Amino acid sequence: MLPTPGFHHIHLNSVDPDAAIDFYVRQFPSTTKGSWGGHKALLSPNNVMILFDKVDSPPPSEPPSAIWHFGWHVVDSQASVQSFKDRPEVNMRPLYTTDEGGSVLISSDTWPSVGSTLGLTRAQIAEAKAKKVEPTRQGGFAYMSGGPEDALFEIAGDYPQERFNHVHMWHEQPFCALLWYKTHLNAPVRAGFPDTELSEANCRVERGADRTWPALNREGMFRSPRAGVEFGDVVLTWYANQGAAPLADSRGQMQDHIGLSVTDLGAWIDKLKSEGVAFHAGPYRLGDTQVVMIEGPSREAIELIEVK
């Protein structure tokens, strides 16, 4: 079996890459401005990058593609939110606590979740209210946006080091997406997630009926089913497509594609072609190396980069 790829980068389209990179450097002191493969880049201390292409007009983010947003670990999420609130260039995104109204800026300021769902259903909220459950006000996740495209990003804490940590994604069938990434990219299941015996026959699990809060939208978020894998120290976590329309191709969107590093690109091309994986393009040169672009299970573009 070929070794699991590493997470190399997420690639964004921006009308002003320099301004976008400068924005993130101001928010996250652990990051630096750089370049890679002829692209301007934001460098994270865990050897992960955000690469940028300059575009002439604002790139679309609707209809949604499989790539939802990206995010960082921070050492103190409560303190980070307090700091972000005082920065006029950052747009704080409220997390709605019920569909009747009310919001917080960080998840740990509302009722704690039950299990690993990261949210509560209406029934669970009613129970928490009845039991007078108090927020923990420690750790938690929060969303904000900014930069030329007002790009959405997330922070989560509390962790030992600030670093790029995850890409959250939508998929038509999260468990089938998990099976695809395990089968074709040899990706291990994310720590803490059940590693069930999935097959094409049983991976289809329809979206749960219950919405949950806190959520970026007042009507709540469907968080079941949920699945995820790891590429090095970066996780991909998937939720079910929240709408009724199919997800769009990620190419050309603000969040254009993700990049994974491999040591033997030729072997990966042979493996993926033998398994019927769709190729967008390549192999082609990127900087001083070779890459190919493949298509994931919900039309997300994935670049494989040979890194010796």
C-alpha cells in the first residue's frame, strides 16, 4: 500500500492575494508570507500552506461546493474571540443558539454539546434549559471572515500551538466520501471517529432529520451523519449537503482545491487510474515538481504534488 499523502495546501482564488495573505498574518502570528511553485503563499508552522491565484473579479462561493471552510487551532479560543472582536477588519459571525433567536460568538458560551455532535437538537436544548445547564466558557469554536473575499474561517481551542488544522467539507454522502478517501487515498479515519466496516453497499446514510445549534444559520445545521479522515496533522471533516441542490464543482470557486503531497507521483497515477478515479488534468509542472488534478466524490478538486 502506498503511504498516506500529506496535506500540502488549500488553494484559493483572490482578487488581491497580497492583501489576503497580509490579513491572515495579522490575525495569526504563527503564519508568515512566502511563496511556493510560483504562487504567493501563507505559511503555517506545521508545513502547510494556503496558496493563491490572482483573479480579475471576485470568485464565487455560491452555489456551494464540497469545500466549506478552513480553520486554525488556537491556544485559547475564548481569548482569541475577545481579541478578534476588537479588530475592525474582522467580521465576527454569530452562532445562533435556537431558531427562535439568540446568538453567541463562540460555542462554549452556550449549552455544551452531547457526545461528539458539536450541537444540540431542539429536544436536547429544551432538556438543557430545564436542567439549567451552564456554558463551560472554555475552549469551543468560533467563526469569522475577512480579507478581500470576506472568506469564512474558523478557530478552535484550546491547543498547545496555533496552526492550520482543518478543512470542513460538505458531501452528498459523508460515509461514502470517507470510503472513497480510505480506498483511493489510503487516508486513516480521523481520531475519535468510528472506523466502521464501510462498503459501497452500506455507506449511504441519509441526512438526519434533526437540525442542531449553535449554527451559523438561524434555522440550524444538519450534523448527522459526520465523518472525517486525517492527512498528517490536518483533518478533513464532512457534513451532509445542507441543501437540496447538488454541490458545485470547486474549480473556479474562492476555495478552488486542496493539495496533497506524495513521494511517488507515478505510482499514484497508476493506482488511481486502475481504480477508475477521474482526472481533471496532468501530469503537469508546478514550480520544480510534477502534479496531477483528480476529482473527489462530491466534485472537489484534489491536486497531488510530488514532494521528494
